[in-house]
Amino acid sequence: MKFIIVISVLLFHTMFSSAVLAQNSNLFFPLPEQANYNEDKAALGKLLFLDPILSKDQNYTCLSCHNIYFNGADTRAFSPGYQQKFARLNTPTVYNVSFNQIFSWVGRGKTLAEQSSFPILSNNEMALDRSTVEQRVTEKYGANFEKLYGKKQVSFEQVLDVLAEFQKALVTPNARFDQYLRGEISLTEQEAMGYKLFKQYGCASCHNGINIGGNSFQKYGVFKKRKWNQEVVDRFQISGRDKDKYVYRVPSLRNVAKTAPYFHHGKAKTLDKAIDVMAQINLGRKIEASERKSIEAFLKTLTGQLPDILANDK
């Protein structure tokens, strides 16, 4: 049975790669050059994103784990939170997050606003409760919310609303790949080879769309046999289905050259290592160093500009 599954996966990637080469224009789309968001809500959401009042001990902000001035994520494998408890999954980037169809590693939030509630309420992160959020935000920002919502008393849902609106503004436009997709530039010989290999080897079967990922769940380690245990944090904890063990959201590869360490566990410290690991455990192949260099060169074309909403910050 296992042999049949492995052969089926290999055949899928082979057939998909051929389809990719024939119809690659339908797989990738450039990010918009300007983000679409409500400026007033986003400006207020930005204030809250940078304010420690959303954490129980007021020692942490959203910025503590999501460095929006560098990569939208964290350079540590696991981010520390309230009382130095650590998150159990690597912090994903909030750059271009509004283009994801799935908002966390395990799909715990159905909308961007709902997803924004989990870090605030989680005991391992900011560890605050809804009523205290409402009290603190009303005291400090009641007048700001009154202008937007008509009432000075702030609701938890309104806090999530403005945080989500700010995240909609975190678009990193004009990556070299976006310019290439718009027909404005050509890729270098090495970048073009990496792009070809990215499609040919089947990477694009999971990493596709406007965010080059973020739109599906996949098993981490198709070709790696492991024994599952209760300590594993994966999609199974949400769905309760055995087939979701070791299943995670496929991450967006935009700005991936800046978001090390990689994977849900943060164990791959370099992009080359991440490419090597994924090729072996999810594609069932060994990619030579020279080809990994080309793929890495292509992935570096996915680095975009700093979001406009941050451009004037000191």
C-alpha cells in the first residue's frame, strides 16, 4: 500500500510539472502595486500593533514577534511570550497575509480578524482576556474608535477589525518576480533556471497563486516515516482527523529569503537547507547543490519592497 502511495505521489508531481510548464501563466500572479485598505482603520490598527497594552503584563507587542520593519516574522525558531512561555510553532510572516486563504500553520482562524484574536488570548503569547482588552483600549483610544464606529466604548471585535485592516496594508510590492510577471524585466540566467526547476521538480504544485503558497494544507514529510505523538502541533488538533497528522498550511514564499529559520518547527536555518529538506521529504528526490543555488536565486526574486504604510517610519 505504501509503495502505491509513493508511486502515486511521484506520478502526480511528474504530471503536474508537465502541466506547469505548459500553463505556468495560470499559476502565478503579481502582487498589486498598491494595497487596498481603509487608511483610517489601518492607521489605528498600526497603533495597536505597536502598543504593549494588548499583552497581559504590557511587555509584548505584536511587533515583538512580527518584525514588520524587516520580514513580518521572527528571526527566532519560537517566539517568547507572557512569562517567557514560548510559542509552539514558528512565527509566520504577516507580510501579504491578506492574500492567504489560510491564516495560520494549522488553520485555526477562518478570517484575518479571527486569526488576530489568537495571539492576544493565547496563554503562551499575550495572555490577555477580551474584557481587559476592551477596557484598556477604550481608556487610551476611545476617541479614535468613536470617530470610526460612532461609540467611544470599544468592543473586542472592533480591535480585531482594525488590526486586520492594518495587516491588509502590509503588502510588499514590486519584487523582481512581480516585475517579471508584468513583463517589465527579464530574470537573470540563474534566476530563470531556478524558476524552471521550481516548476519542473513540482515545488509549484503546492507553492502557487498570488502569494506563492498560503492557499492549501499539505503533509510535511510525505516520504518520511515518523511516529506521531500528542506533543505534535499540527492540523489534527483542529480537525481531529488522522489524515491531518503532520499536516500544515503551505507557507507563502514571498520574501522567503528574509524569513529564516524555516518550517513550522524553525529547524532549517538557511534557505539552501530548506530547499534540500523539502526536496527529500516531500518530493522524494535529492537536488544537487548547483540546482539548489539556482532555485535559491529564483526565490530571492520574491523579496518585495517595504509596505507603504511603514515607509515613512523612523
